[in-house]
Amino acid sequence: MTASKYVQPELGRSSLTLLLLLLSVSTALFLNYCLGSANRTTPGPVHSTNSNLYPFFVVGLIYGWTAAGSWLLSCIERRYFRWVLQVGLVVIFASLLQEMRQGEWIRFFSSLGGLVFSQAMIFHLLGMPRWRINGSSAQDLPNRNENPTRQFGIGDILASTTCIAFLLAIMIRYQPNVVGSASYWLTLLAFWAVAPLNAAFMMMAILGSRQRGRRIGWVLLSIGTTMLCAAGLTVAEVMLNDRSGSRASPLDFWKMAPQIGLAYGTLLMTIIALFATLASLGRASNSKSEQNGPESSRPESSGPA
């Protein structure tokens, strides 16, 4: 699908009010977990789990708000200001994960930062629309077919290179205590790829063509690939842990597989649900503005970072 087939989401008074309400509910759930939960499990890529999926739902909210908040910030036209706010967003939510887990902050910062970076790249390549503030005029991006060599500006390339170098430096120096480095980072890299991709599928359903059959198909694809990704991440983690020289026997890992799969499924579905909610609110706000008579405009695809 091309960018012209998407409805550009808008931040209006009603959508912003509902977003703040949703954020307040998420904050209440996070505080409830921090105050009342005695059993805290590992956030991000799953390394240990139990029958209680509520912690993974809360972690999914944190990852989801980080990724979705980065998408919301695409309404800011000044890219450098937008990048600064996105970094600040990652810092805040990494601190929340540290509050949950009492682990190393750099670990959570790299996990969330890598997710935001990969999402920016995937959204740009798939032409996902940016947000627009209600009443503002939208400017079309340069035509990629007419000027394919200018997909990324010099500033984009420098920022991307800096992000990659920073993440590689963390990957080389940070050694997880719970599992082997290979298991941790390979699973995390897979998570960085599948979470934004499945979110994009859901956005294609909500912001894309008005044909009901096609939209239902994208929804089913998003949910189906999310479940497949949860299963794939589970198998990958079990196999990587088995090869990492852990003291636990392979049988113990495979016994944990169903619980790990449910944890991954809960985390990923929470992220997808958040994106579905935001996209629905953005489309509804756009529809209201069209009914009130503003000029219709072509949606902009999300640029890098």
C-alpha cells in the first residue's frame, strides 16, 4: 500500500482528551502493579515467567506507550525537536521499567530506544502516515519515485548512524546476568522487528482502504502474525537458552515454553491494541474535521526517527 491510500490521523480536542484519559488509566495500572505486586518478572524480552500475566500486560503498556508516543510525536514538523522529545520519551519510560524491575537503567533505555529506532525505519519504509494537529496544513513529502536518492537527508543519516553506533556499543559492553548475551540480544533484535511490523499491519486496517473486507484482512493478519511471532520468539529463546550453557536442563526450558509464549503474546497484543486505539481515535478526529469542511490533504508517511 502507498501513503496516498491512508487516512492521516489528527490530534483534535476530543482525540487528545481520550488519549489523556487512556494514559491516566495506564498510569493507574502501573501504580497498582508497583504498589501491590510482590512477584515481579523480567520486562522486555521474556527470560522467566509464571502464571501471572499482569506484569507482562503492564510492561506491554510501557513498551506500547513508548512506541505509540513516538508515533504521536510525528506531528511535530521540526525533526530535531521531534528527535529530542523522542529521546526524552525513551528516558522517561526506561525509568518506569527500572522502577518495576530495579535493574540497570541502560538495559531498559537500549531496549526502548532500539524499538523506537526500528519502528521509525519500518514505518518510513511502509509509508505509515504521520499525525497532524487538527486545523494545521499538511505538506506532502518529496516523491520517492522522482527523487529516490533523497529518501533520507544528511541529518537523518547522521542520526541513524549515531543511534546504531550507540546501540552496538551497549550490546558489546552490556552483559545480562540472567541469560547469555546471545540469547538476550538476538531475542531483543527479533522483538524490535516484529512489534513495529505487526503494529503497522493494524494501522493499515484502521487507516487504510475503506473496503471492509480488506480492512478485516489486515486485522486478521496483524493478530495472526502477532501470535506466530510470540510462538517464534518463544522457540528462539528456548533454543538460545539451551545453547547458551545454562545450568537449567532443556526439558525445564520446554516446560516453560507455554508460559513464555503467553507472556510474549500478552506483551505484543497490548502494544498492538494501543496502536489500534490511537489509530481509531486519529481517524475519527480526521473524519470530524472533514465533515466540518477543512481542506483535505494527502497523508505524510512517517520519516525516520
